[in-house]
Amino acid sequence: MNEQAKIRVLSIDDHPLVREGVAALINDQTDMKIVGQASTGRAGVKLYQELQPDIALMDVRLPDMSGIDAMITIRSEFPDARVIIVTSSEGDVEMQRALEGGARGYMLKSMPPAELLDAIRRVHAGKKAIPPEIASQLAIHLSDEVLTTREVEILQQVAEGNRNRDIAERLFISEGTVKVHIKHIMEKLGANDRTQAITIAVRRGIIHL
């Protein structure tokens, strides 16, 4: 296959080992090649603008910004950009946000390499690549009540070890209001206590520790 016809892939991940592994895997295929690699969101956006690849593989956790925000930035300039999120996060909230932001695929780093290659080919052909286990994870939480921005803010503060009084002072609200918010958070997440609420929220990608 001539070089022009190959699927041009940009890889954005802050782990050198992951980038090297992905590059080796892709360059080993006859129908695709790596055209660039970046280790931060901003560098990824800049490289995308320069190279305009066929596919961008984007990690969610990058040192300077979320990969989802980087993808949204790219798509604001290139609405047809085909981005596949490749992450170790199984949080349904992040999946939802990525897909709403225009991701064409969502792959977990724990999946077999062949599935990533298949996803690249599918997305390049104009299809979406959402593995069944990810689709079912999203479906489980579709009817869940979403936490408000304020509730997420308070839960993040709780996760960082702040007491109700500290949180009230920081957010300029009363301690009673903080308690009401925490009660609502636990109800929405189906948690019995603050610790369980934090565990569920981290697993689902609502907050990060």
C-alpha cells in the first residue's frame, strides 16, 4: 500500500511506554502509520492543527488538561476530526462527556491491541467504535440523577479531607447548606456514607483524587 493511502494516526498520551507501544503496533500494520506523538493536551492540539491526521488517539488524563477538553478544542476548529479516546478510566461520566463532546470511539487500555486496530479502521470508515462493555456501562447509569456542579464541587472538597465547616467557609455558604448538599449527593449516588460516596464518584469519573 502506498504511503498516501495509509491511515494517518496521531497519538496523545503522557506515558512514553504507552506511546511507544501504540506506535510500534500501528507502524506494524500495512494500512496505517503514526504521523505524530504528543505527551500533553496542548501539544496534541498544536500537532493536530499542523498534521491534520485521519485519526487522533487521545488519553483522558493528561498533565495540563483533560483529553476530553483537548478533543473539544480540536473539534471546535476541525468539526470532522475523528478522535478515539484511549484511557484506563472506566468512569461512565467521563465516557458520557467524551461521546457528547464528539468522540468517535472509546477504548480501554486493558483491551486487546487488535480491538484498538479494529476501532481505528472502523472510525476511519466513518463508523463509531464503542465496545459492548462500555455501552452497557453507560446504559446502567443512563437514568441516574446527575450531580449538580455545586454538588461535585462539595464532594471534591469532602474527598480532599475538608470538614463541613471548612467547606462552608470556602464556598461562602452555611454549614447547614453543606449538610443538605451532602445528603442529596449520597441519595443520588446510592451511598450510605461520605466514604462510600467518594469511592463511587471516583470509580464513575465524577471526581478525581
